[in-house]
Amino acid sequence: STATGVFGVPDWNAAEWLTGATSATAPYTKLGPSDREILSYNPITKLGIPFLWGNLDVSQQDLLDINPDTLVDDNNGPQRLNWLRGDQTNEGIGASNYRKRVLSRLGDIVNSSPVYVGSPNKGYTFSGYATFAASNSGRTPMMYVGSNDGMLHGFQESDGKELFAF
């Protein structure tokens, strides 16, 4: 979750955007659960949708309503979805028993290879590439990585701010 500078000092820490921490490198403005751009997929329209309870179809909501420990429908789908988005309201011991996240709401990044995507610069000669490269020359440089929270995250390369998750 960190980019490493030339001398081993992190340039940024993506997880700190989700906690609002202040580190040696920068103060981070907290991205709360409702501030995050988290997307899902609508299997009917085959389009991306905001990962919010009201946007999911009934089959997706039904899957989130199932308690993973008992495999019984417990109608806690909205709370599970909010927990996945980073809401800490129902963490810890209690009826909901969602795992308490101590350090970050970003899942561990283990055995996932980050990919950097910046401006297209390969100089391919096939039809349409020059137009594609020109129209994308100013796109935001990003780092993409999968994490153990089940999401693909897109971090702004300059400072590690999460711009989206899927």
C-alpha cells in the first residue's frame, strides 16, 4: 500500500487516506465510506454501478444478506456492504461481529503485483493508436493493485489517494 522512494522512505501510504492519518510524508484527508468511489457490476445492464445497497439487484443483495459463518440469511446485507466500504460502526464484538480493523480499512496487499498506468507512449503504428495516445496523453498516472478486501484499487500515483475501487 505504499510507493517506495529512492532511499526506501515511502513517498505515500494509500491506507492513510482511509484513516486520515498524518505521517512523515504528508497529512492525509480522510476518505470516509461515503467519500469513496467504489464500483460494482450490474449483470443485467452489464454496466458498472456505484457499490451502494440501493443500486444492487435482488440477487446481489441476497448474497450480502447471508452470514458467512452460518450460511443463513440474517438480513444484515446493508451493514456488510457498509463495512466493506470502510464503515466501522459495527466492528468488534456484538450482534454484527464484523472484524475490527485496527490499522486500516484497506485490505492487505499480498501476492498482488501493482501495475502502473500512465500516458500511452509505446509508439505503436497500428490503426487508431495515435488517436488513442493523443486523446489519453493527459490521463492521471495510476497504480492499480488487488487486495485481500476483494477489490481492485486504483491509486493516484502522485500521492496514493484511492480514486476508485471495484
